[in-house]
Amino acid sequence: MKVGLVGKPNVGKSTFFRASTLIEVEIADYPFTTIQANKGYAYVRVECPDKKFGLTCNPNKGFCIDGNRFVPFELVDVAGLVPGASEGKGLGNKFLDDLRQADCLIHVVDASGKTDEEGKLCEDHNPLDDIKFLEEEIDKWMLGIIKNNWRKVLGLEDLSKVLSGLKIKPEEIKGVILKLGFEENPKKWSEEQLKCFVKELRKKAKPIVIAANKADHPNAQKYLEKLKEIGAIPCSAEIELALREAARKGIIKYIPGDGNFEVIDEGKLNQKQRQALDFCRSFLEKFGNTGVQQILNKAVFGILKYKVVYPVANQKLQDGKGKVLPDAFLMPPNSTALDLAYAIHSDIGKKFIAAINLKTNQRIGKDYVLEDGDIIQI
């Protein structure tokens, strides 16, 4: 599972990426700072089951803080997109191509309205226009792929093959056609029907979470309510990054996603640090959180409907080396116990007969549909 960060230049995508992954990336206030896609691991936050069992987990991947488990997934920060990217403008189709394998997109917009459509500094620009342009660019890109291969499309199966490189499943295509009431043969569609199909397919296959970034800027108040009306989540990647860096350096105690933090030693703060933390605290008091963790969780759980499942080797919740709850797997919706077995290792999948759900202490078969938070002994 892969999530892509998209948006025009200079909206804070690289800051959002770094805040989510703590990977060093180039950050600057000019267009196309990101030339090659930055790739790393961000984390969703869930309640760890270790405390319910009176244990302390030992994650192989990710980490756990005070009963909050952070499970990794791949996050890709793509270079800024500008209107006309599907026709080669800006840095062109290369960066749209980086999104081919993305299951979901996080569209970072500048809620302050202080960057124009190309990411250049300006007095005022409506971020709602940026949302429209990005959706249109992706639509044009997908439409271009279909049209470039139109002679190969003799039926629904051929259309599925053309779109398979975008990680679009045949059942998603069929579902959109059924929803629209179109004939199954694409060759019988009009130009408008084809465009309508692409738009609906993009919504289904490349769903978008909108991150209203720079919500800490005074000018953001002008647009935040309208952005929230269309489902955008206000955030400040800069504040989230500052808090995570301060926590990493031992200045504060902060759990990503929380609405507060604790200064470890007030006496050791200099005036600049104190002012910065006061600014961060005022933002948290106003918005409840920085929004970054909430956006990551919405993408993985709210949009993609993934579930966290913990495979273990015995009833002590350990693996073969005695580590407690060492693994947390993100599984797609409708995954079964057999799917989990194969996700662990192909040999385990091939030899799978049955497992035990340690939440219910019931024996389960290969067709058991996994639920969020299941602890499965295989």
C-alpha cells in the first residue's frame, strides 16, 4: 500500500513529508524544490493491545509510545504539479507517472492563499482553485493514457489492461460503468461519456484526502471554513515538524496526533525555543492537533479502509524469538486469515490449515475475514 503526496510547488509538501517520516529532504520557498520523488515511511497511529494484556510490545517495524502503536506505510512526495502538467508543462508527466502505484493521494494545498497556481509567492489565491486544477490534471493524464492506447481497446478486458499500470482493478472499472449506466463496450461511448468515466474512475481508484496546510497563517481564516466544507483537514506541517524534532531532541514529550505536549525542563529553554513552543501550543489549543497525523490516518483507515492485524506465534503474544507483538500488518479490507498467512511468508500461506483469534480465543479457518485489531496466532 502506497500513499502519494501531491500538489503544486511551494505548499509545504516536503515539510509534510519530513514531518511524517523525519527523513531529511530539501525544503525551500521556490517551485520545484523536489526534483526526484522523495520516498519513505510514514506511520498511522492506533491503540496498541499490549496494555490490555499487561505487556510491553517490541515492534520490529514502527514504534510504540505509551500504548500508541505507530505502523509504517510507504509515503511518496512527488514534485510540484502545475496546470498543464499532463501536457508536459512544468516538470511534466514524469511526476504524474510517479503516482501510478499510489492507492490514495494526499493533496497538500496552501490554505493561506499566498502562492499562485504555479507555486510562486503572491498576495492572494483561492486554494479551492488548486483542488479543481489538480483533479483536472489527473483526469487529463488518465484520459491521455486511454486515448494513446485507444486502438487496442476493443472491449472491457482491453480497457482493463490499458489501465492496469495505474493499479486500477477490473472490478473498479466495472463498478464505475455500472454506476454510470454505460454500455460495457467502451467503443460505443461518446467523448463526453469517456471523460465522465475517467472522472468517476479517478475518484474510485485514486481517492484524495485534502490537507489544508499553513492553517497557522493569519490569512488562512479566509478559506478554512470553505475548505472544511469539502472535507479538507486543517493542518500545519511546519508545527508538526517542529514538535517532532523537539521531541526527538528530548526538549518535549510529544506523541504525534496529540493535542498537547509537555516541556521536559523549562529551565533549559532559551527565549527563541520558548517563543516557538508557545506558538505551537496556541495552534494546538485552537485546532486540537496539528492535523498531520489525522490526515495520515484518514488516508489509510478512512479512505482505504485498511485494518491493523497482529500475527503472533503463541498465546503469550510472542514470536519465535520471544518478542511481544513484534509485527503489525496493514491489511486491505476483506482480507482473510489466509491472506495474512501469505503476507507473513509464502510458505506459511501454503501450509496454512487454521489459526486462533486470541481476542476471542476461537479457532478460525482460512476464510475468516480479519477485523481491525485482531491478534492471530498462526
